[in-house]
Amino acid sequence: MGRRKPNAATGLAAFAILCVTSLALFTVYVKESETGPLHTVQLGAAEVLRPVRGLFGLAASPFQTASERVEGAFDASEREELEEKARKNEEGAAEAARLRQENERLRQLLEGQQPSFEYSPLARVVAPVGGQLSDRIQINVGTNDGVRPEQPVVVGNNTLVGRTTDKVTANTAEVILVTDQNFAAGVRLLPSQRPEDESGEETTPADGSPPGSPSEEPRGEGLLKTGWDDYLGVDYVDLDAGAEQGDFVVTSGRAGDRELLFPPGLFVGTVESVSSQDINQYKNIVVSPAVEAAELEEVRVILDW
């Protein structure tokens, strides 16, 4: 005898019974206290299913950790890429600034040439020379380039930095700097400011000469020399000379009765301080050189003038 097939009426009856039973259980659950039988059954089921939830969480945690690691790896890679780009941009900007500075220095070296002077090729400073009490450098031009001993060495707009010594070879030359204690040159002290006209602008001489040119009236003359106290100064300046702080120091083209070693008008530096005492015969003048030895990279030798 076969099994009876459930009909629609039986299904509806079962659904109605389940609905009534659920409603009754919900009503009892709401009205009973937390220690009631339904609450007790709920808590027991939760305790039984807690390990299952833990297993599901444990199974999901490696995937979550892996996702966090992948996300962190992408963030770190992106950060490193941005830092590398920033570093390259900084290096590029620094290199561009260095090239601009070098081009400007070379341009000034070429524009500062006097038509009446004959120059050697542009020379690079090879190395410092000498001991603790000397201030000298070696340059990479020599007799093959027309360089001889006792010739002026300049930078920029004919700023005197020293002269060649007797140590000149075919391709190198030693230069004694103005700050060496064995260097000496006749100099004049010229005002750094010209008189101003009514418009407030500085006037220029009728011959169009630049500031510090030999055509200006000097405020004193003397001998440029570094003393044993390592101060670059001008000796033998008369007490009645009107030298002031900030005055230009330029070569006079002579040093007493000595043979001319430098053309007149080469810029050397500025007067840093002027002092005098009644017991002294001359003013005490300290000079700040226009160029420090550590800044020298390229120079030119004046071969003839």
C-alpha cells in the first residue's frame, strides 16, 4: 500500500500550527523572566554554538590578515615610489642650480676681460700648496700657455687673488695668494660710493670708468701685506689720509721703487677697519679680501698689459 501524498489542505494546516506555536512561544519568551525556560534554552544553544563561531572566525582570520598585509605592501610600495621621485627631483634641482652657478661664474670670468690685457687660458685650481704659514695654490697652466713668474692672477672682473712664483713648469704654475705673508703689492684706497646728484642716483666719471678705477681720487696709498698676526692690511698709510671703512682697495701699479708687478686698478678687497694712535706714524688698516682661497676654482693669469 503506497504512502499518502500531502495535499494543499494538509500543508496549510501545518503552517498554521507552526505560526500559532511560534506566536505562543514568543509571547511566553517576552513575558517570562531572564531565568525562564526559554531564556535558559537560548543561552544553552549560544554556549553550544560558540565554538562553531570561533572556528569560523579562526578560519576567516588568515584571509583578513593576508588582506591587510597585501594592502600594507601596496601602501609601502607606493610610498617608496613617491619618496624616490621626490629624491630624484631634489637631486635634479640641486644639479641645475650648480650648473647655473658655474655658468654665471664662467660668464663673469669672460666678461671681466680688459681689452688692454693679455690673458692665459682659463686655469683650474689643482690643489693647495705649502705649509701652515703659507697660502698658495697650484694651477694647470704653465710656460706652454705663456705663463711666467711674477705675473698677476685674477678672477671675475679682474679681482687680484695673487701672482705666479718662480715654480712654473710646462703645464703647471704655483700661485702665491694675497693672504700669504710673503705677498706684497702697492695699493690705493678709493671711496666705495660716488657723490650723488640731485636725483639720488650715483654719478659716473666723464671717462665712463667703473667704480674703483684708477681715475678716482685716492683716500690713501700704502703697501698691501699680511702681518704676523695673520691680518691682511695696508701698511704705511699716512695719519692724515681720509681712509674709511668700506673703501675699495685696488692696485696702484707700483710699490715704492720696485719694478711694476701689477697693472693699476685691480680690485683686491675692502677696508674692514681703520684705526690710529698718536704713538704710531701710520694708520692701522685691516682689509677683507674680495675672494677667499677656499672659493677659488678657476683663475686667469694676466700675461701682459
